[in-house]
Amino acid sequence: SAAEKGGYDYFMLKEIAEQPKAVADTLLGRIDAAGSLSLDEVRIPASVLREVDKVVIVACGTAYHAGMIAKYAIEHWTRIPCETELASEFRYRDPILDQRTLVIAISQSGETMDTLMALRHAREQGAKVLAICNTNGSTIPRESDAVLYTHAGPEVAVASTKAFLTQLVACYLVALYLGQVRGTKWGDEIVSVIRELSEIATQVEEVLETMEPVRELARSLVDKNTVLFLGRHVGYPVALEGALKLKELAYMHAEGFAAGELKHGPIALIEHDVPVVVVVPSPRGRSVLHDKIVSNIQEIRARGARTIVIAERGDEAVRPYADHLIEIPATPVLLQPLVATVPLQVFACELATARGNEVDQPRNLAKSVTVE
Ligand code: AGP
């Protein structure tokens, strides 16, 4: 009913709008007064976490994209090798797992059969399993050694939005916590990132307040048959997520690429007026990647692409090559997906509406996939 949707036309719009609160709620009580993480609820003892020599993340769909981003954060802050794998592929390749492997299973519903089968396989091999889940008491957390709940609240729309942002927050918390417990050379950075995480909810709010041009742009693309998405580093999974949202909601062909791969094939797809969304890394920090992606934008634009550029506010270098510029607040490099994904959700939702699609219940899809 309209009341359940809190005055919004669709649950998806309501859930997009709830993201600042979902992010804040997921952080609540997990950072102590001294600015350290307290994750006692993760009942895997610190002594066990110190012995972990490999992290494997399993998930599907949007949760898998959160897992891909987590890999960058975990390897950077903990120096533990980490791989992220589609849950549906995981057990069939006979993965190498033992007591020192930490498997992280990410699932909004906690009932996704592919993810459940992956974690059962991992536990049979003796690995410890930590679930990141949004649904209290669901099967995946019940069958795991430990759980870190995301506090997004119920997500009704089939397309995941607020659950994704909270999965990212939970992944960052786990990465920072592992770093904190194990003590790495990134100690100071960990402390400052924990502080900056507390600002993120406000920054997501700022993004939401500036979305009208994104909606207008989406409506202007209603007759396109393809949209491409490019990103690098943590922007690459963001590009994949933008493409997935567009496929499931707008039923349009959409594909995400790592921008560095363009020249190895996908650039052949660029022709006059093809919309290409580019997620630009911050010009600070990893500036080499920033400069490389600016060249990519120039290259595709020279070949006719219509460039839709998502960049940090004040990034002047991209401006001359952006047919449409979507500015996002500055965040630490690894946290950028929390703000960069939001315009892509709004974009897909608006395009779906403009195409007359059922936003909350896309065709052929179910909210949780309980078959393998
Ligand atoms: C995302 O918009 C999806 N509808 C889908 O990819 C989803 O993320 C995936 O099926 C995993 O679901 P889960 O998080 O409940 O395990």
C-alpha cells in the first residue's frame, strides 16, 4: 500500500532514500568512544583471526559486487590474501580451504541457496565462516560460525539498494577490524578511516539531494538500447553494479568494464552517441589511476561516446570531457563506492520508470533465490 511505501511510488525509491539511515544504523554501536572498532558480536576470537592466512568471499549478484569491493579493502588494510568468488561457482572448482581460511558469506536475505551451499562446503573443509546478512535468524547466519548483521531494515524491492550500501559498510568494518586485531603498518590510516566512515551517512544524504539532473538524464536515454559502465580499482565493481541495476530494472543491455580493459576489446563497441558512464577515482591518493581514466574518457569521447562522468567534487581535469558531470563528495579512496553507487541506483530506477517497467518487481526475478 501507499502507506507502506512511506509516500513514495515504489519501495525502491523509499529504500534509496533510507540509505543514510541504513548506513548510520549499521555503524551504530560498533565504534567505541576512543574511535576503535568493537565487534564482540563477531564471536570468532581475536586469537583465531590473527591466525587467518586467507580470506575468501562468496556471494551472488549485488552482494558479490560488495564482496569484490571488500577484497580491495581487506588486502590493503590487513595484507591477508583475499579472493572473491561467485557463490554459484565456488564449490565446483574444488577450492583450497582449511582451518586458517576465513570465508565471508554476504547475503541480504540469508536464504540464497548458492551462497548457502558455498558456505556449507567451506565448513566441511574446516574453514571458519562469517556471514554478513540483513535478515535476523535466516539460514545463512544460522549455519555460520559468526554473523555481522547489516541494519538496513527490511528491503522489499527486488533490486538491492540500501542492503548493498550496508554490506559495504559491514565489509569495511570487517576489513578494518581484522587490521586492528592483527596490527598492520596501516594503523594510523585505519584510525582515520574509521573516523571518516562516520561522515559517510551525511555524504550519502548530500548525494541524494542532488539527483534531479541524474533523473533528467535517465529520461533522455529512454530509447537507447545499450549503456556501458567503466571503472577502475573499487570503481570497477561499482560499474558492474550500475550495469546490473540497469539490466534488472530497465531491461536494457548494459555492461560494466574495468577501464584498463577497454583497449583489449570493448572499445570496439564505442560508436556515435553510445552512453558510457565512467566512475572516476579520486584525484588525490591514487592519482595515477585518475589520470589514466581521464585518458580513457578522452579516447571514448573522440570515438563518439556520450560521456556520463561520476567524479569527486572539484575534479576539474574531467570537466572538459564530460558530456554530463555527476559530482560526488570526497571520501577516502576505498570508501568511494558508498557515494558513487547512489547515482547509478537513481539512474536505473528512473530509466525503468520512464520505460514503463514494474520497478519493485522486475520480470523474471525473485527477491531471494532459494534454488541452486
Ligand atoms: C540485486 O539487485 C539482486 N536482485 C540480486 O543480484 C541479489 O543481490 C542476489 O540474488 C543475492 O541476494 P542475497 O543478498 O539475498 O543473497
